[in-house]
Amino acid sequence: MSDSEKPAAPPAAEEKKTSTAEVDLTKYKTAAEIVNNVTKKLIELCVEGAKVIDICVEGDKLLEQGTGTVYNKPIKGIKISKGVAFPTCVSVNNTVSHFSPLASDPQSSQVLAKDDVVKLHLGAHIDGFAAVSAETLVVGASAENPVTGRRADVIKAAWTAAEIAMRTVKAGNKNWAVTEAVGKVTTAWDCKPVEGMLSCQQTQNVIDGKKRIILNPSETQKRDFEAATFAEGEVYGVDILVSSGEDGKARVEESRTTLYQRDSTVTYQLKMKTSRTVLSEVQKKAGAFPFNIRTLEDEKRARMGLQEAVQHSLVKPYDVVYTPANTFVAAFHFTIALLPGGPSMITLPPIWYKPELVKTEKELEDEELKALLARNLRESKKSKKKKAAKEGVEAGDDANEA
């Protein structure tokens, strides 16, 4: 960046900066298209009797195939890295997230049933620029047989909260504004955001950046969580998880963790040879992104090696968590870029969700939030000009009065 400080040629440096940002955005959007196409296929597979593990395996296979067809030309002799940025997870009913079993797991036999609330969560990256998406569907629902009751409440609450979050994650706003808005929205449907769930800033090869948003924080989290201001040029992965339960609390149960992620900020010399071998395989296959043990060569050896790596924080686990039985969790995850012209969605809108599929008697009543929902994500150039002209007239009037 020191080149841009040289007074000799600032326009060229500026031009280069812009073109790099455009190239990066194209990579983000290419990854998003792949994720969208894979999600479409997975939704078709979410039928009564379908095995959850089969949907997870198919999702990862399709993500690899999709990324394998693009950006195959080396740049300056270097191959562009691409692949899975978030392994396919299929979390059902009160399972909050990260459910993607191995064939050896007791829960690998789980099948989908009619009226199950299913959350699909997956991501792809091109050159480390990741698009991650999640959406919620109900097995067997249709316009003739819409979702009703608490299932409908939680899905409508989550989608409305996601729409509000899209309009609140904007340059100059603070992370706590999103926390508060999402909490307010969900109360309209007697629901709660899942406690302590995080959304993070993204950069190249990073999906869990420093600036973060927290949902439904505990008192301790409220006290310790770092305030942050969104800035132009940033990208965020926003994860909206809402529970039909009273308090949104979730806990780890009997499911085995299958998703992990290497933490490149931590260094430690592992003692066991197995651990070193497994970590080396992880770095080669997944790099900085989350991975499923399923992708590693030897599952038994992988579990043994990861144990030491987790113990010393070289690798972090994505635990499977649950809200209480007889509650439902709905999720929508989107990736958004804060561009000079305003916020811009990288990921595409949900495929399954349509108002006619979800019938609830409750509605949003907060006038401020309703007004925010009615606004476009980005102001059109026309309305910006109108606003500027109006401000100019008002300024002129003030000057005349003075």
C-alpha cells in the first residue's frame, strides 16, 4: 500500500485498488452462485425418508464439483485455491447447527420426517473469498399445505430478523445495533435468538474475523463482548439463528463433533507423530477453512490426532448444540459486502422460503422496524440525488433566514 502514498501517481494506484476490489467481489459472487446451485439440489433431496448423512455427503461433493469448474487458469504460474468453505450441515428441528455425521456415528441413520424443520448450511470459496449461506425449509410443506403453528412462527421470525440485519449491517453502524434489532424482531413471534451465536467479518482466507456480532448475549457476554463499527469495504457472514424456546439457550448433547477448523494464529509443536500428520493433512486439504473429519484419510487416526491439536487450540471444534426438546430452530445465513454505494448481498435470496408457505397469526408491530423493512437495501441513485437536492434547498433556506 506504500505505492499509493507516493505523490507521483495517485490516480494509477487508486485505479489498481478499485480493480482488485472488483476482482475479489467477482470471486465472492462466483462462490455464491455455486452455493446457490448446490442448495437448490439439496432442497430437492430433503424429502420424507431421506438420510441426513446422504444429503451432507452430496452437498460437499457438489461444492467440490462446482468450484472445480471455475478459475482453473493459473495466475502468474500459481494455481488458485478453491473448494468447500463450510462443510454441508443438515440440522433438524431443535438441533441448532453443525450436524454432519460420519458413517460410524450412531446418529448417521437419522432420516427426515414430514414436518421436520431442516436447516441447510454450506459454503464455497474461490481464492479464499468465501460465500456461506444457510436457509430453513419444512419437509412436505407446500402452498396447499403451508407451515403453521410454532414452526411457522420461528421461520417467519428468523427470516424477518435476517432482513432487518441486512439493513442494519451498514458502514457507520455498530454491531450492538444488529444484536438489539434482531432481539426486538423475534419477540413479535414469541421467539428468541439462540444465545451467544456469532456473525463475523470476513477477509481472504478468514471467515471468523475480529469484528463480530453476537445474538442474545448472556450478562457475561454483554460485559465482555467487544463493540465494533462497520466500515466501507468490509464483508460479513451474518448468521441468524432463532429458537421457538423461551430463552434461546442451547447446550451440547450426545452428538459427536465432526467439524473443525485450523486456527492459524496459534502455534505449538505437537508431541505425537499422529497429531502432526493429521494437522499437515488438514492444512493441505482445508487450509484456513472448516472441514469435516469425513474428508480426512483415516477417521480413527484423525480423531486421535485432532484430540491433541484441540487441546492446544491449534484446531477449534464446531460442536453440535441443541435447544430443548419440542422447540424448533430456524436459520438464515447470508454474506454481505459494504460497498461505497451501500450494502450489497453476495449470497442469493433463500430458495425455499416464500410467504405463502409460512402462515402465522403473529406480525411485526414495531413501526420503526416496519419502516426499516420497507426500505431498499441500497438507496437508488435517484433517491440519493433527491435527498441531496432537498438538503441543499434546506441549507439555502437556513442561510436566507440567517
